Amino acid sequence: MGCMTTAIKNAYAESLRNIIALLKQFDDTNEESFYVMMKFAFKGYGLSVRTFASAIKVSPSAVSKWVHGDAMPTVPTRKAVRLAVIDMLENRLEHLYADIPDSMLLQ
């Protein structure tokens, strides 16, 4: 694994850490912020609509509507969705370095 690959993964990991930290402070009552979060998580970080929908037990069309701003779930649902997004991004972060030896990672 080359140093460039490790550097790219380190930069990606830092961006994941930053977005996760922001999402943990998120205001679930703000509809515009919810839409931005969904768009960013699914288009910017490549979360899968089908996988996400299955994980939170809703239809893929509902998630797609949230991502595109065509529908807005209730505040309790937005909170559950936000926590699920955080969980998926943390999982992605956790598995990001699986194929890189510890000696090549930033400390």
C-alpha cells in the first residue's frame, strides 16, 4: 500500500471525523439542516439508499425522498435517521484502515 493511498485515506478519515462531530451536535428540529445532512451523507460520502433503508427499516423510496428534499420525516424520525447516519459513517471510519499496516498510519 503506497504512501499516497495512506495519505488519501488519512484525509478521508479526518473528513469523516469532522462530519461525525458536526452530526452529533445537530438540531433535529431544523428541516433545512436535515436535508443538507441527507444530501451530504448520501452524495458526498456515498451511503447507499438501499442499505440505509434496510438498516432503519423504511422503504428505499422514503430515504430517496429525504435525500432529494421531496419529503420530511417527523422530528423523532429525523433523530433516529441522524443517529443511523452517524453509526454508518463511524462504521466506515472503523473499517477504512483494515488493509493498511499500523506502521503506516498517522498517530
